[in-house]
Amino acid sequence: MSSNPIPQSSGGGGGGRGGATSDGLFQKPRDPSMAPRHYRTPRSLPDVCPKEPTGDGRGLCDGPSVVADQHRWTVYNSKVNLPAALNDPRLAKRESDFFTKTWGLDFAETDVMPSFYLPNITREHFSSYLQETAQREKIHERCKNVCPNKDDLSVPTITNNHDKARAELEQVPKIFMKPEFVLNDPATFNAVLPWSHFSVAGGKNSRDVASSRLLQEKLSHYLDVVEVSIARQISLRSEAFFHAMSSQHELQDQMRETADAVAKLRARTAAIDRVMCRGPLRALRDALTRNNCVKLHNKLKLMAAVHQTQPTVQLLLSTSEFVGALELIATTKEVLQQELQGIHSFRHLGSQLCEMERLIDKMMVADFSTYAQSDLNRPFEEDSQVMEKDRLQSLVFGLLRQRKLDFLDIYSDEMIRAAKNVVRQCVVKSVSQISEIDADTVKFHEQMRMMTFHQWFDLLLDIFEHFILFLKRIKATLSVIRNVVLEVLDSSQRSRLAEVTSATNHSNEDEEESGGSALNSGEAELAYLTHEGLFISDALNEAEQRSSVTAQARAQTRAEACGSDSASATTESSSSREHNSNTTSSLPIGGAAAIEDVMPSDLELGRVANNVQELLYTASDVSHDRCVKVLMTRAKDGSLERLSSAEFVCLSQAVESFVKDTEELCGRRSMSLRGALQSQANRFVQRFHEERKTKLSLLLDNERWKQAEVPAEFQDLVDSIADGRISLPDRKHAGSEDRKPSEFLCVDGQKYAVVGTVLLLIRMFLEYCQCVNDIPSITTDILTRLTDLLKHFNSRSCQLVLGAGALQVVGLKTITTRNLALASRCLQLVVHYIPVIRAHFETRLQPKQYSVLRHFDHITKDYNDHIAEISAKLVAIMDSMFEKALSKYEVKAPMPSACLRNVCKQMAKMHEAIYELLPEEQTQMLFLRINARFNLHLKRQLARLGVINDGGPQNGLVMVDVAFYSENVQALRSLECLDLNMPEIWEQKR
């Protein structure tokens, strides 16, 4: 038997005894007058066997900390070794008082303080238990008297009877005692009745009769033994049997009393039911019946409203209120699934509504296509605002609601067809105003080719203007569509945010309200339901269902309040909203929750919004493509290539203006029209360049390389270049025709003697620069062509002058030094303008295109090389003259000699030919080089003649000739200060 913990009392009782608490626990009260005793710490006793240190250092590490445990007693404070005290060899025998003798009298006489945690147990603690078990104890004592315990009998008698009964029972075979003893079993039957002891023959002999009689007696004996044993056991327990019978009478009396008590209780319960319960239950039943009638009435009104769905939908469709019809269908389908499920009369309504929804989808797509056609093909004279904005918003919202997200493809197809019609209408309008073109007999494309450039250009401008209006109209329409999509997206996000916020703020309130209402209604109906024989679980389930429906209705109401306003404001007109609200007033609120279920996701709405913007880009590309077809139709016969520069510039400016307008309108840089114009510009540049190159070749081939007069308009052109205007003047300056032409072209304070070809070349490269100003897209191509033109002028002039090609081409007799000097000066003028041209092109190029400017560096080098070759040619002419003349020079009187007279004459002619053409610096440099060649040839001739600078007669004669030469040369204009360095004609003494 396990011991239970002693209960303690939590409340105090009277006096010094413990009181029992309500839970049956007891606690011994502590006497407040008794203060806790203070005991002195144990004294240290002399150490009987002092502890000696061992070699193990681990014991020292296991000792207590001196700092932390200095005030706490441990085993290390002990001074007595207990085994040593018990085995003290000084004692003769072990004494029982060795603790007193060894540790002192205080050890034995010290009282043990009672524990505060153990209560003081008295007999009164068991009084309640004894009272409860007293009655059972009396019954137990009486039963002991009636049936004495077998232990009270005499032990020898019981033992003898038990042994005797066991011996008799052991005589019975064990097979009869087995639980599975059944005579039906052949093995058991053969074991009980051994047939082998009987004769096999059919007759009965005396032996068999004796065996059977003996077997019968044996079995009878076994039966008697068992019956006697059973009777003995019954006799031992006879008193218990009689006691059980007497107890039955007592139980019958108690049952009778219980039946009377139950009958009285039922009578009282019936009276309470009649007086207090039937009236309230009847009231509850009537209230429940009324509620059921109200529900039935509401259900019938709901059915009536649903029954009117189809006529209402048809009415809405007749006014093209697709959104209202779709919302009504969705609400009706939701009501059929939630409120009217299983009603037989509405079994086909769901499929009918689905069919109507599919029909509305087709109607909306067709209506949107019709709207797109009428909007895009209406006359441009009308206002460019959106046509029937409410209708468009309703269609877009309906298509979004039905997830028909491909409606933009329909608009795109209609837009392409409308763009074709724009061009056709403009062409028809223009052709109708031209009497020379018969629109009935001439094909559409041929009509544009038959127009003059100005007629075709006016047509192109008209097409550009119409396409700008066309794009503005498309942009306005797509803006409305995009706003609808963004409003739906914003409404979806705001409704979702409102639901989350509302769920967070009102979750506790809703739980309390729904829980309280469900509990009250459930408790109110619970009595009636159970009184009528229903299950309590059915009542609770119905109450929970009503509470969940109530909470769902509240949530739907809040969701509709948050999201329905923005959606309805975007999609429905005022009349449709009013009619829809009147029609569906009796339907449950599905609102924004239902709409949100069928609306596309935020990702899909964002994709649709992006597609709207892409559709605007597509409109710009389509407009450009149609304009490209107009341009290429005109250019098919090469008419655009034959345009003048002014005409092509007008075309280029018009196209560029249209491209910029479309870029600002659509935000897209379309390249098709630019590319078509660029291809035409390349062809135009090719023709433009070929014309001017051919013209320059003709001018050079007819140039006689004589100084030309400079008209006043060319001087004004050069002056405008000096002022920074690298372009052709729009008109001639006033009075330029009255002014006389000048001999020289003044550029930056210098005079240039030029031929007529160079003047026209200046005008040509200004035309190239003007073309770049007007058509920036062809800058690199124009630059390449201009460099080719300059190279052509350099190479061809070199062939004609230095190569003497002008002798055969023009018929010149010879190439004079004046021709050479004039060609050099013309080349110098071109070199002067190359940096100006380069700077002009550099401002029109992108930084990554600066590499093409290197062509100007190559051209400048070629021109300078050409100028140097001309200078060398002039020097070579004089050099050959010096060599021929000085080879005949002789040192003899008279002086000056005829040879040097001839040399001075040729020098004067040379100076006269180039002086007016070349600047003084170049003239001086040229004559220095010529003088050096003269000194060289004279030095060689003197060396050949053996004349040396020895002051002799021959030396004197030579000095006279040299003085004559120096005087004549320095007498020429601008050569007065020229250092002729004549002493170098003499051989230096070694």
C-alpha cells in the first residue's frame, strides 16, 4: 500500500488544532509566539585521525573554495574519522555510548525540533471517515457472524476434510475435469468407454456383462464423489445464500419506494410543464413560425426578382447597357447558387444565363468593332474629341469584366484599315481638283505619279495633316481606354486594401456580435427544438450557419461600400445604374466581391495598360508606313531623284516636321519614314554630287587659266563666309549688279587672283554645306561627296596645268609661269576654306562620327603638296634657263656680259608674271630659291673656267657682272631687301 502525501491546510482553525479547508486538506498551524530557535554551529572537535596529504593533486582541486565557501560547513570541516572512532583499539569492547563519550553530553541531550512541514495528526482528522464507514462496518460485522470465517474453524477438522475431499476427487479421472470434455468427440468417447474390454462378437457373455456392470458402477462412483463435493461446498456457503435471498426483499422494498418517488416527480414535472412551460414554448413556436414565414416571403420575393432577370437583361441589352446586364446575370447566378439552389422551377435558368452571357460577349465585341469603325472613319472636320465617351467606357469595362482582353487587336485592325482610307481619301480629294488627271481611267498609283511636284507635295502635306489628326483621335480614344483600365486596377487594389483594413479593425467586434447573436438565438430556439424531438446538434448547427451568413453579409456590405462606387462611376451611365438598382433591390449584396472575382488580375490589367501604350506606338508606325508607301510610289519612276535642291529640302523639312510631331504626340521614334527619306536622300545626294562633279569637270576642261574678274556677288558670298554664315544667300544683295567686278577676291585681308572655276567651286561647296543644314541626316554622305569633289578639282587641275593637259584640252600654246602661279593661288584659296568647311561639318556630326573628318586632313596635304610642286616647277623653269645661259658664259670684256644681261631680263619677266598673283612673302621665297639655283650654276661655270677669287683681272670682271646681277634683281619690286648671298659663287679655299 503506497503512502499518500499528508495534506496541508490553507486556512487556520480554532485553538491550537489545524482546520480543514474546503478541499479536505489539513495544515498544522504554527504558534506565532514560538520564535525560531537559533542553534550554535557545531564546535570543531579534536581530530582523531588527521587527514594526511597524499600524492594525488586532484584532491586539492576538489576542495571547497576558500573565498566562496568560507562560511558554509562541509565535510572538510569534520574533525572525527568515524571508522577510526568505531574501531578504536583503546576500547576493550564496543560501547553503545561512544557518541556521548567522544562528542560530549550535548550531542545526546539535544532535542530535535519538530518539523514545520508535518501536521499534528489526531483522531479528529479521521472522524468524518469513521462516520462514513460506520454503517458499512456494522453490515460487515453482521455478515461475519452469519458466515464465520474459515479461519475460525478448527484447523485439524478443516485440514482432514480438505485432505479427504481432495483424495476422493483425485479418484475421478482428469478427463472429466477438462473444459473441452465432450462425448461427441470420438477420442473422448473411447477414453471414457473403453470398448476394447468388451467382446467383439455379437453375443453377450458373462464376462462382457460383468465388465459393463463394473464400468457403470465406476462411473456412478465418480458421480457420487462429485455430488458429495458439491454438497459440501454448498453447505459451507449456505448462510451466504440465505443472506442473498433476504437482501432481495430489501431491494424490492427500495424499488417500490423509488417508483413512488418517480411517480410524484413526474406529476410535479407535468404540473410545471402545464403551468410554466407550455405558454412560453407556444410563444417561441409562434416566433419561429413567424420567422419562417418571413424567410419564405423573402425567398418568394427573391424568386420573383430572379424571375424578372431575363426580361430585365433584354431591356438592358436593347439600350446597350452591357455592364448592367452582365452584373445582373452575375448577381442572379450567385443567388441561384447560394440562396435558390435546388428549386425545381429554376433548374434551367443557370444554363440560360450562361448562354445569355456568351451572347453578350459576342454583342460587346461586335459593338466595339462597330464603334472603332465609326470613330476612326468619321470625317476629320468634326471635333477630335472622343466619340460617345460613356459608350466606350461601358464597352471597355464590360470587355474587361468578361476577360476579353484581345479587344485591342480589334481596334488595331480597324486602325490599319482606317489609315489606308486616310491616304485614299486625300488622293481622291487632290485628284478631283486636277483636271489633267482622269480618275476613272488612271490607276490609283499612277495618279500620284502624274502630278507635278508641287501638286504631289501639297497632297503629301495634306496626308501629313490628316495623319496628325488621326493620331490625336486615336490617342484620345486610347487615353479613355487606359484610364478605364487604370481605374479598374486602382479600384481592385483599394478594395483589397479596404478589406484587409476592415478585417483587422472589426474582427473582434464581428466575432463578439456574431457570437452573441448566434448564442442568444440558439438558446432561444433550443428549448423548442428539443421539445419537438429534434437533436440539439441540429439546433447548434443551424445557429452557427445563421451567424456565418450574417458575418458574410456584413463583409460583403463593407466590400461593396469600398469598391462599388469607383467601378460603377467608370462603367455605367446614371440611367443604367438607377434601373439596375431598382431591379436588383431585393437581391443579396454581391457588389465588389463578385466583380473582383470575375475581373482580371492586377498583372493582366497592367499588361492591358501596357498594350494600350504599345497600340499608340503601333498607330504611329502605321501612319509612317502609309506615308512611306506614298513616298515610294512617287519615287518609283525616279522623279524624287530629279528634284532640285530647294524642292528636296522642302520635302525633307516637311517629313522631318511630321516625324517630330508624331514623336511628340505618341512618344515613339518611328524610323520607317526617316529610313525611306534617307534612302531617297542618298539617291538625291548621288545625283546632286554627280551633277556638280560633271559641271566642275566641264569648267576645268574649258578653263584657260587666266585671271578672271570677281563679280560683286562672289565677293559678298566670301564676306558672308567670313562673318560665319556658311550657306548660300537667300537673295542677291541690293546693288550687287550695279557694282563693277574686281580683279582680286579679298579674303581676310588678302588678295587672291583666281580663275572662274574656283569661284564656282566656292559656290558649289557652299551648296553642299547648305544641303547639310537643310538635311542633317545626310551629313556623312555629303561630306564624303564634298571631299571627292575637292579631290577631283585638285587632281584635274594638276593634270591640266602641271601635266600640261590644257594644251590638248583647251588648245593653249604653252603653260606659262603666270598659269602656274594662278593655279597655285587658286589652290591656296581652296586650302584656306578647308578648315572652315571642316568646322561646319564637325558641328553637324555626332562625336562617334568624327573619324570621317580625317578626309579633310588628307585633302589639305594633297593640296599643299600640289602647291609645292607648282613652286618647284617655277624654280625648275628658271633653273633650266640658268643652266642653258650660264653654260656659255665667258669672262671677258665688255662688261656686263651679254649672258648676264639675258639672265637679268628673264628674271624681270619672271617677276613681272608672278608679282601680281602671289603675295610678297611667296614672291621673295620663290626668288630666294631661284637665286640659289643661279649661284649654283654660276659657281660651276666659274670653276670650269678656273676663275678664282684672287683679286686678279678675271676676278674683277666677274665681280662687275655679279654687281650688275645683284643691282637688277634688287631693283625688282618687293625684292629690295633680298639677301642674294653672292660670295657663295666662289670656291672656298681648302
